[in-house]
Amino acid sequence: MLTHAGRKTHPDPRLRCDRYATILAQACNFGLTAKAEVCSVSYDTLAWTRSCQAPD
């Protein structure tokens, strides 16, 4: 987490990439396993992002 001078926190910038990869996998019907094989994000990270950050 990043903390600004105003004490507001923002998520880790890497989370944005994980979210996009997860959304793309769902939108293109690739599934998380196939998406993990073609990108630099692990299956575990994609699965966590889907369950916690991008619910159905």
C-alpha cells in the first residue's frame, strides 16, 4: 500500500495488472490456467485476484 501525505492509502500498483489479466481471462473465455501460461502472472495470483478483487 502506498500512503500519501493526506494519509489516504492506495492499492499496490501491481494489483492493477493482476486485475486486468483476470478480467481478460474471463472475458475471452481463456480461464485462469491458460492465461497464467501466456502471461507473467501466476495462476495463484490470478485465482486470488478473481476471488478477492474481481467477484462475478
